[in-house]
Amino acid sequence: MAEPAGTVELLVTGPKKGEPLAYVPSVRVRAAHGIEGDRYFCSEPYADATRDLTLIEAEALEALQREHGIVLEAREARRNVVTRGISLNPLVGRRFVLGDVQCIGMKLCEPCAYLESMTHPGLMRGLAHRGGLRAAIVNDGTIAVGDDVVPL
């Protein structure tokens, strides 16, 4: 396997729609279903694999503050996995591993007007093209804070 390019810095889930998201030390994931216990977990396989998992770079959140003066707590970004040390955009169309879970980068996860309305004006512009990655989960497994992120 290739050398780690980054690490899982934080994990975020939300058991019920509309409730605040919470930091957790690890998550159990199922291929084509998502994160067990998360509000978007689906008992039937997703028809749209881009819903399995969302990721964002810690560095993008830091740049948002530095460049736009917007402080966005990781859970406010509404992404499941916060990474450090790896650029996520190049993973579109590629396989990568989070701990023992293999994923496929499906598409960029651009910020939306809903996210901006829940957080800060200017967020969409500040996170444009660095709002994260939507990924499909290939195999069931566990992802934990501190796990390596390894492109394949």
C-alpha cells in the first residue's frame, strides 16, 4: 500500500435531522448505506453512491478564516470526515483508504446556499472549490480519528 498522505482529524455525525452534529472517535460504515447511526444512513442501498460519506480538509477551514475572516467549526461544515495533510480534490474518480475502509471519490462537495444560511454570509464564496469531497464506500468497516488517508 502507498504511504499515507494524510490523516483523519475529526469525525462528525448527526443521528437526527435538524439536530446539532457531534464529534465522535470512530464510526462504523457500510458500503452503499453510509455511516451507521447517522441521519443519512439508509437501510436500503443508496441509488446515489455520492451520499455515502463526505469529507473536508482542515486546511480549507483554516483558509476560510485566514482569507475571509469566517470562523467555521468543523461540525458546522456538515461533512463527516475532517482530514489533514491531503488535498481531496484530486481524489475525484480515484480510490483511497480511510483506516480499513476503501472509498471512491465521486465528486466535489461544493458549499450550498442552505449551508451558508445556517452559518455565515460569504461562506459559499469562501469554500468554493474547497468545500470537500463526496465519496462512495466500497467495503464495510470502521473509520477512527487518527487513521491514515491513503490514495491508491
